[in-house]
Amino acid sequence: PRRGGPGRPGAPPATPIVAVATHDLAPRARAVEATLLANWTYLTYERPHAAAPAHVRAAHASYVRENNIVAGVKRLPGAEGRELLVTVPRWRSGVPSTLNRVVLGDDGGDNRQPLLRPYPSWEFNTRVLRNVQSFEVDSRGWLWILDVGRQNFFDADERTHTTGATRLIVYDAAQRCVVHWHEFSDAQLPYASSWANDLALDETRGVAYVSNTWADGGVLVYDARTRRARRFVHEPSTGADADNTITINGERYPVGLPTDGVALSGDQRTVYY
């Protein structure tokens, strides 16, 4: 359901994937104790009901273990750290569900190897969402979901690659419906050569900032109130540098990508990328 706005898925990793929750830091620095909520050696999904539609059962059956990794993690307001949502981007094929709730022990799961439950549903993850890496949760419990148009672009077989428009979908968790929907144009985020990588949200002004980590890079500025977007580009800061490298433990690695992360200052007056 939706209201407002226009109408409109081997070997385990060498190290476990870990999600933690911590207490908020006080104004002055002090030691805090982190609580481990869940950890995995590999990701697995809750099995759909036997009577689920064929496309849902096919998505679950498409699972390729080594292609599923956690990219983003957030919790819903008021959940006291227990209701964790994670993204599993469809960089490669074999990802049954791209936005998921972690099924913890108090929800019938196992904290040592929790299942992932498609959020808000299998249907939403197979019929609506395509490739989610980044999302934000505002104070109302609305999820601002950055749905990338391109899928499987890291597959060796280019026949599995798909292209399309990147969308910003706002989902009301309490009412369980879409409240806002925007599709970026091919000129703003090219369908075949962009990667909407990160998202920062100015909730007060209703403005979202989206970084493009592909091709020419840049930052998209989207005003949800006017439904208008503009692309910010500044050379050389937002562009790629093929000669750029970083050194880790004595090894040099090329970093030829353009704009990657994006964030706002505490007073939401400055954008960092």
C-alpha cells in the first residue's frame, strides 16, 4: 500500500559480519561498553511461506551465499536497539532480499546466526526494491530508502547486469506504506553508469544528499518538498583520480572512484563528501 506522492534478491567470509549497539556518548569522552546484538559467519534468510507466490519462492531459491554481505545497519526509533534493519546490496546476483529485519533471539531467532526477514515483506523486496545499500531513518520512523537502478554490476557475466533509474522511496514504518517516491532522471544519475552510494538527510528542511560513486561522481541534492533535484559537481573534489592510491600495511591500493560518502554537520549547515 502507499499514500501520498505519485503511484508507483560457496565459502563463508573469512571473518564474521558483526552488528553492535552502544550507549550514547556523553558530552565529555568516557568509556562505554558495547553490547553485541548479532553476528554471522554468513547470511541466511527466513524461508517464505509455502503458499507464497512463485516469484517470492524463486527469489529465496536464487540465494548465493558468498554474494550476500551487510552494507548498512540502522534501528527503528523506539525499538531500544532491538529492531535492527540491514541492507544487503544486489552488487551480484543471488541476493534474495535487499532490505531486511534481523530476527533476534527474542523474536524467535538465534543471535549467533540470526535469520534475515525481508522488510517490510518479501513482496516489497521482489516487486519494488531492486538494490539498496544506503538508507536513513528519521524521527517519525520514516525510512528514506535509496534504491539503486543498477543491479549485479560486479557479476563476471555481463548478461546479468541490469540498468535503470535510481529512486528515493520514503516508507512509513508505523503505517506500513510508501509516503513519498522520487525517480532521478538519466541526466542526474545515469541509468547505465552511476552508483548512488550514500545518503545524508536534513529532516528539518526535507532535503536529501546522495553521492554518486561512479563515472563523473558528484552529489545530488533533492528537495522533497518541491520534488526537485540538482546535481553538484566540483573538480577536482568530486571527480575520480586514476592515479590516487592509499597505503595500508605497506601495500598500495588504487582508489580511482569519485565521490563516495556524504554526511551533514551537527547543525546541518555543512555538507561533507
